[in-house]
Amino acid sequence: MRLVATFKSEKNANKLFVLLISKNIECNIDRSNSSYDVWVKNEDQAAIAKEYYKSIAEMIDKTTVELEIIPPPLKENFENAKFNDDATPIRSISNNRVTRLFITACVFIFIIISYQYYDFVKNEKINAAMFPIYTSLQKKMLYDFPPTLELMEKFNKNYKISTEEEVANLPQGGKELLNEINNSMMWLGLYDLIVNYDNKTIKDVSLFSDIKKGEIWRSVTPIFLHANFLHIAFNMLWLWMLGKAMENNIGALRYIIFVILTAVVTNTLQYLMTGPLFMGFSGVIAAMGGYIWVRKKRAPWEIYLINQSTLKFLGIFIFGMLSLQTVVFILQIFHIVSFQIPIANSAHVSGIFLGGALGYVKWFNSRI
């Protein structure tokens, strides 16, 4: 790609963009700090693109766009578009209501869960817990909350222990409860089945136990849960950057459907791979990255103010974590290590490919 011009105004960058695509010159607009760069995809066309820019440089502040000069297949898109008086497509100045709503919901839920956790620990006087603690809201929003987790919750409330010595000194009732937990069947995913192969594991376990009861919201709600401040901060920054670009291009309704669809698929695949104890918006974010990557390649006239290098960084991070998890997985099989990497790579990888596939679906194409 070759840089043609840099503008301080997104509006003026859009005007040059419209002119270039009307001349069958594929180009992109990328945000760079406080400026907007117009790039030509084919370097062989860079010289002619710069000549077009020079020819309109003095007229760039004009407020009209001649739609009749735009050839198919772009003509139909632009004829159906709505422009402001300054020739900026209305979609490019969207207030991103849905993206803001998703971010607000995630932050609000994170605050509530943090308070519930603090209140539980304070009132129950739990300084040490043998099993993870889940708040009432988390229990309703995780993909599944099987009976085994309920037994663990009961154990945490009745026995405040964390060391092997304290386990050995448990009263008879505590030992029986711990034995019931150890013998209960909880779906921990295909990952665990391969690492700790046991014929009894899959025979007695119940998959999708809460969803089978009609709690279908659980297939989506894990995306609104986050483990800690860094987790939610990282995800919300990516959601703001990628989500608002998608919402501007495909509209609120299709954007919401995209989020729900990718959430259901990535959450379900993550559940099948590692069980119900996962959370975060990152599977959907990965799908957004895959979608935008495909759209920037297939439809350069759609305005996504995101550098290709930013999307590459997201992909490198995801596949880098997948590679690391694969190495740990192999080491676990041979009993060299016993720890796992707590990252939902199944949701991330499936999200990238699902989002990329939806980039080819006409219904999810840009509304312009």
C-alpha cells in the first residue's frame, strides 16, 4: 500500500476517498493519531492517485459529492447512502449507542459482582477458600453452573480451609462433603478428557445442564463477565475500537445480531473444550477483528479507521497464546507440567474464523 495524502479532517479524507474509488482506485482510510491517512492498495496506482489529489486540493472544502461519477459496483452503494451537507456519510459520525451500551453493561456487571464478592467474603468471614467463590450474579450468567459447583460453594461456606493439614483435620461431615465433590461428575471439557483420560468421566456427566432447563441466556451472558480489572480494561478498549467501527458500517440491528451470534458460537465451543468456567467479551472481539480484516480486503470502500497492523497485532496475540497453550497441553499429556493457561483460546480462534466467514455474508455487508 502507498500513502497518498494526510488530512486533519475525516470529512476531507472521505471526499478524496470517494473521488479515488470513482476512478476504480482501491483505497483505505486509516486513523493515525489525530489525522486521517488515505492509502492506495495497489502501489502501481499511487502516482495517478496523487495526481487526482493535486487536482482537487484547492477544491477539497467543497460540500458536495457527485454521485453520478461513481461506477458499479460502488454506485449502488453510494446512491443508497445518506450524506450530511459536508459530504460525510452519516454512518461515519454515529454515536455508537450499541457499543456504548455493551461497554456500560460490562462495567456495571463487573462493579456489581465485585461488590457481591466483597460482601460475601466479609459476611462469611472467608479469608481462605479451598474452591473458587462465585457470586449470585455469576452463578446466573456463567454458561453452566452444575451441581458440583454448588457442592463446592457449600464446602466454602462451612469449612474455611486452604492447606492439606487443615483438610486432614476436617470433621467427618466435611470429609464426606469433600468426597462427594471429588466423586461428582462435572464437565471440564475435551481438553481435560484428553489430558486426564477416564472412561467414567464422560459416561456420567451431564452437558448443558442449565441450558436444558430453559436458561438459554447462558449461551450469551458469559461475554459480560470479567475476572479482574485488567481483563475488563483490555477487552473494553478493543470493543470500543472494533465495535464502533462495525456499528458504524453495518448498523445497530445487524451489529447486535452479529454479537449475539458470535457469542453463542464462541461460548459454546469454549464450553465444549474447557467446561463452563470461562468469561469475557474477547471471543466476540476476535470475531470483530476477523470480520473487519475480511471487509477491508474485499470492500476497501467501506471506511474502517483501523490500521491493518492493529488487526495483525490482535491476530498475533491470539495465535501466539494458542501456540503457548498447545505446548502446555502437550507437556500435560506427558505429565511434565500440571498447570493450564487460563485463556479462552477456543473462543478466540473460533471467533476469528467465524467473523471472517461472516465478512463474506451479504446480509452483514456495510449498509452503505
